[in-house]
Amino acid sequence: VPALYIVATPIGHLDDITLRALQVLRNVDRILAEDTRHSAHLLQHFAIDRPMVSLHEHNEAARVVQIMRWLDAGESLALITDAGTPLISDPGFVVVRALREQGYAVVPVPGVSAVITALCAAGLPSDRFQFIGFLPSKNGPRERVLTEALAYTGTTLCYESPRRMVETLEVLARLAPQRPLVIARELTKQFETFLSGTADELLRRLRDDTDQQRGEMVLLLHGQATETLATEIDVDALLGLLAQYMP
Ligand code: SAM
């Protein structure tokens, strides 16, 4: 059946590509890539030689009809992005929604995503989490997004540009000075680092070692502690309940 395969690629370590991803990429008629030049290196590394066309945020809507024509003609297609899982802070959603609406087959070929990679090794609670994508680049919207995220009781994960990480930590130092944070940097690569601490502690680490301000980063915020929520407990009701067990 002609289908669009959504194929995850590595976020650093090339061995993180899956066997199934390689098999799919070798067999599709065409590969849609966010940046064909960037992906050419990956495909070359795995000796995959399929025709490539670009699919990025600026031409995604315009490509939809063409993609449907290729599928109608019996072609199978793969979508890849520069790194990790397509659609996760990456192009693809417009196409996937349109294909689903029209009844075309969309097949996930799962693999790495920086958000899950960070979560599984950061040491923050992983039972409940929210992913909020890239933080806004402008100060006002970013502070609003962070304020809202800080009220969440599970772990929050976001992508942040290395250029703004210091500024973001300064905002967090003001909004939530005690909150445990983790910066997961250069995941699966040679200089993979997990830095844990409060915003002030992390600011110190980043200023002492400016190498820590470079590379790709996921920022994790510990959830709002439930002790804070405990103040909302009705103390009289609780005492009444405990009184039943008192002699
Ligand atoms: N689709 C990708 C995924 O599944 O994770 C995300 C693409 S988004 C355009 C790129 C951002 O993801 C980076 O700015 C960084 O925040 C995060 N990221 C990607 N690779 C990473 C890595 N190796 N280590 C840490 N963060 C990474």
C-alpha cells in the first residue's frame, strides 16, 4: 500500500537509527527531507540512494497536493527531518493532518526524540510530564510560558536555544529560585552533559564553563511540589478525621 512513512533519525549518535528506519529509507520511492543537503550526509553514511525533495515549514502546505499525487500514483514516501522525530518541533504536521483527513496511510517508524532521551536519564519524575516545544524567543511571551509551566505538577520539558539559556535561567531564578532544574545537553554526542540544580546553581555552572553554553539543549523543570498544594488541604476536616483515631 502506498504510504507516507514518518521516520525518526538520530539526534547525534548515528548508531541510533533503527533497522526498520534503514529498511524503509532504502525502499521508498522518494524521501521528503527538511534540509536535503543535511540529510544527504546521513543517507550517504548508510549508503541509501533515493530521490530527495525538500519539505520544510515554508513549503509544507504547498507540498500537500503533490504528495497526494505521488501516493495516488502508487509511490511510497518517507519523511525525515534534520534530527530526531519529525513533527516534534519539526515540520510534518500539516502534511500528516491533510493525509489523515483524506484517508491516506501514514505509518510511524519510531526512534529517537530529544525530549524522551532527556527525560529518561535526567533523574526528574518521569511518570507525568508535559512537553511545551521551543520556548518563545521574546521576553514577555517566554516569561508567561514559564510561569504557566511552573504551576504544572509533573515534569516540564522544553527546547531552548543555547543563545538564550542564560537569560531563561535568570528568569527562572526570579520566578522559582528553589525549583530543581536539569539541562540535558548534546544528548547522544561526545560532550553529552546533564547539569542539575536550581537556576542560580546552573547559572554559575554555565558562567564558569562557557562550553556549557554551547550545543543543543533540553531544559527540564521539576513539577511544582505537592507540598505547596497541601496548603489547600482543609485542616479542620483533616483534624476531624484524625480525631476519630484518638483515644
Ligand atoms: N525533532 C527533534 C526531536 O525529535 O527531538 C527536535 C528538533 S528541534 C528543531 C531541535 C531542538 O531539539 C534543539 O534546539 C534542542 O533543543 C533539541 N535537541 C535536538 N537534538 C538534541 C541533542 N542531541 N541534545 C539535546 N537537545 C537536542
